[in-house]
Amino acid sequence: QKERATSEWGWKLVSFIPRQELSLLTWSFITPSLLLYGALLTILLPISLYLGRLRFRNQKAEAAIVAAKGDWEKTFDAVPELIAIIDTNHQLRRVNKAMAAALGQTPQQCIGQTCFEAIHNSDEPHPDCPHSALLANGQPHQEEIVEDRLGGDFLVTVSPLHDSEGRLTGSVHVARDISESKRSQQRLQGLKELTEELLGHGGSLQQKLHFITDGIVKVFGADFARIWHIYPGDRCDSGCLHATMTSNPHICRHHDRCLHLLASSGRYSHLDGEGHCRVPFDCYEIGRIASGAEKSFITNDVCHDPRIHDHAWAKELGLQAFAGYRLLSPDARPIGVLALFSKNTLSPEEDVLLAGLANTTSHVMQTARAEAALLEAHDRMQATLDNVDAMIYITDVDTYEILMINQYGRDLFGVVEGQKCWQVLQKDQSGPCPFCMIRNGPSPASETIRTQVWETQNTINQRWYEIHDTKIRWIDDRIVRLQVATDVTARKENEEKLHEYASVQKTLLREVNHRVKNNLAAIIGMLNMEERRLVSKDVADYSEALHDLVARIHGLAMVHSLLTASEWLPLKISYLCEEVARAALHGLPRTKEIALTVHDSPALIGSSQAHHLALVINELTTNTLKYSLGSRETARIDIAIAEQEGDLVTIVFQDDGPGYPADICAGDMSKVSTGMEIVQGIITSSLQGRVHFSNDNGAVTGFTFKNELDSEM
């Protein structure tokens, strides 16, 4: 078999021998030769096959290496960061396409140039060159470098390259563009500074809003920015462009709500443009944002966005983006719009930042509204105090600075707000007046409200004044001094003239003086009570509080007039109740009617208790006015007086309204109004009595007190 196989290989080999050579051989020599060739082929053929397979494997490896090299080059060129391989002589050995494009060259053109020539256009390395630092210590380095030639800020990272023997041959230089990140940081810092400056800005609302629009133009690079505030229409009948339209789709339909342009910065800074100084509610992009029809409005294609009103105008100015934000109150009511146009696109991040700034703007508007309401309330209080026939002024307990003085005081001493009281209300004083009772009383930090009363002669006009001095909490929450100075010069003169008069006349004079002081003390007490209650309430309640306060003062005036007419003799309780109740009912609208029934009683009351009883009846009648009628046209009040043993008097005041809340009837007075607090306080403290609140087809107030008529007489 071996010979046969050898012969077969031999014949295969013979087939490759040229015929002319084969013809020279004799048949006798063919077989041995073939046997020799077969043996040789048996040895050489496996070697040949192995070498072929090895060559095939090398070819595949070379192809894989070539493919890997291509993949690496594709990846190298696809990376957006600017990458370069730099040798120890600062020469560029390879750069990716991003780096070459940034340098304005091809990758081949970059090779061989020094990095500082190609990148920085310099004859020497950059002062903060991280590659130089790497060459110095062989360690990786990272630096932030601003390179105008590459158009921004870059974070440059270099990593060392070594040969097979560990020698440093250069570095991989990677530059990542952080310009947008830096701009974001700058925007955030700009907004932070804007907010901080805004909180400390003491100007008007319009000045603050202009400060915001200036900041938007500066921080966000807006072409122009504007802020509108919602107010009632003020030009509807005086030629407003929008109010006169009859066929335009943007006809003004809400004259009670109009967007008033209060601030504009950038390309347009004027506020009197015919088309934009007033924008109709729910019209155009601004009005639709205000109404909520467009709750979120941001576009980076203002030249084609159908929501933008004038595409031609936007294209002419090269505008690209618009953003508008609805400004809301804490209870989600629309109060205005903040909007801007920009020649650059607005990113989602910028949208978030602008939305936050819009919230800040809403807060500024709300604060301004509150301040305006507070100022209005202050003006009303000032007007009330200006009608008091006594000098009333408020001073700081620490500095003695006059914070407020009424017209009576200004007529005497001029405009003295902001000056020290002892310098302008007296003369020849080197410090606080020695007779000042507050100065010699509790420490300035004390909140004690006990009224100090004394008389003094003014060193400027030589007039005598009775001073009522107490401490209250001011509108900015600090403790201040409230002083009421009543001119008693005439009384002092009369006291001297009447010194020799009969004791009855002196007694009467002391009684008048006592009543005047009681009235002033009552006024001050009510002011303090109202002030304490209003600290925790919204400023809008101030008007109603002042109205109630005036009603109480009228009640005091009524009983004072009654006592004066009777020469301070005892009054019938039924007569006093009827007169006070009828005076309180004068505030009733003409379309309403309250029937008053006062049951006659012979019981009398002295002057010292008449004031307290008058205040109680006044408050109960006022309470009926507020809560009894409701939607009804008529109501009734019934007052019954009964005398009991032990000089006790019981009065029952009843109306036919909805009655008292259950918690009041149960004795819980924690949530009662000021009026009911006054009723309870006077009955239990001033009259030393007891009171009970109940319901019986209406509100029933029953109270009992001891009549001190005998002790007065």
C-alpha cells in the first residue's frame, strides 16, 4: 500500500515534468526515480501546508490590524473634543479632524508645527501650558484656558505617552470646549447678583422692574425685554388704539383688565409706544399669556411661528427667539407678563432660569402692592389723626426721632419728622427732657403699654399741655412712643381764676377734667387694641378697622354730650341706650331698616359708668348692623333693662339675625372680633359684671353689673 501511494504521488509529480525531458528517460529508470520523488514529497508537503496556513493567518492578522487602525482613526476623528498628540519638542505629531478644523487647516498641514504656534499663534508656550507642566514632572495636568483663536473657554487635559522602555515621548492633549458651561455659570452668577441687588433696591415699582429688564438684556443677551402690569384700562375713552378697533381679531374686550407697560430695556426703552404701552387682555401674544391662553410660550423660530404677530418685523430685525412668562400672585391670579426677544436661540436651561426670574418679578410686584396698600392705610390713619384737636406724634424710643406728627402739631412746630423731639418741640435742651415720663419709666425695650400722664409747659410757646404717653408697636414691628398732647392752657388759667370759687364748681371742673382724660385714655386704648390685632392681619382690613374705630369715638362723643347736657347728673339707662343705639344706626343704608325697641325703665346710671355702658351698646348695635341684616331689608333690636336686689342691673340686648357662632355661645372667645372683645372686656373689667352670649331666634347678649350710682352721689 505504501508503494502504491508512493507511485500515485510519483505519477502526480511526473505530470509536471516536461515531455522533452521525459522522452530522454528510459522506462527502466522511471520507477526508482518516482519512488525517490514520492519520498521527498512525503517529507516536504506537510511543511509546505503549514507554511501556507501560517501565511494565511498572518494575512488575517494584518487585515485585522489595518481594520483596527481604521476604526481607531475614525474614532479619533469622530471625537468632538480637540485632540492632539504632542512630542517633547511641543511639535504636533497627530491631530483629529476637530482640532484641525478649529485651527483652519487639514490634519496633515498641522503635523510638524509647534503647538504654541498652531494654537496660540505665539513664539513660545502658553504661560499656563499643561504640556509644559507635564514635561517638567511627567504627571497628567489640567488647566482652563481662554483661547480667542479657537473661540471660547477650554478645559485642557494632558496625559503622558511613553515608549516601550518607559521613556517620556510626549502627551495626549485633549481640549474640551466649556464655553457654554462658563456662560451658564456667568448667567447664574448674574441672576444671583441681580436678585441680591433687587432685594436691596429701594426705588419705586417701576424702577425695580426696569432694573429687572436691564438685567435680562445684560445676563441673557436679549435684544429687548419688557414687563407689563395688569391694571384697569385708563385710556379706553381717550384714543387708545386697541379700544377703537371694531374689526381686528385683537379687539379689546376687557376694559377692567389692561396690560400697562412699566419697564422696557434693550433695543426699545420707551414706554409710550402706541401699540405696546397698553396691550388688551387676551389679545396678541402678550395678552394671551396674561389670560392663560398661552400658559407657556417660548419659540426659537419667531419668523415663522404662527403665534408671533409680525413675522416681517422679526425677520427685518434678525430676531430668532421669543419667551413670555405669566406673572402670578400667591393665589394664582394673573398680575402681569414678562417677555423678551433675542437674536440667539434660548436653551431649556435658559427657559428654567427665566421662569425663576419671572417668579421673582411676581414677588416684587406683590411686595410693591402691599407697600402701596400699607402707605394708603398710613395716609388714612394720618388723615384721621389730623382731625383730632390735639397734637399727636410718634417717636422712636431709643433715638427720640419723630416718625409721624399730625397736622395740629405741624401747625405749631412745622415739619419736624426725622428730627429729635427734644430739639424741635422744646428749646434750650441739651438732651432728652428731664420731665419725660417714658424716659424715666420702663426700659425702651419693654413692651409695657401702661399710659403715663403728666402736664408740662412748653418752653417754645409757653402753652400748657397734658401729655398722654404710651408705647405701641409700629408698622415695622418696633416699639415706639405714642404721645397725645392736649392744650390745657385755658383750663390752667381757669383753674387759677376759679381757685376761690365754691367747692361745687371745683368738683365740676375736676369731673370735666376727669372725663376728658378718660376719653383720651379710651381712644389710646382702642388704638392699641386695633394695632395689636392688625399686626397679624392683611393690610386691606385697615379701612374697616378705622371705620369701626371712628364709630366707637362717635359713641364716646355721644355719651359725653349727654352727660354735658345733664350737667353730669345721672341719666336714665333706657334713655342712654336708645340715644346711643340710634346714633350707631345712622350708618344704616337707606334701603335697609332696623326697628329699635327700648323698654322704659326708671333705673339711673352715673357718669363714671355711663361711658362704659355706651360703648357696650354701641358695639352690640354695630354688630347687628354687620351681621343681622344679610340679604334682608329689615331687622329688629330689642333692649330690656331690669333692676335687681343689691343694686344690680341686668340688660338684655337681642336682635333677630342669624345669631352667634356656637363657639361663642359655648364660652370660647379666642376667635371673636374686636367689637365682641371690647364688649366682654368692658363688662367684665370696667363694669365689674358678667356677660352671657346665647341664641334665641337671633343673637342674645345678657349682662349684669352693679350700679355704682349711690357711691357717686
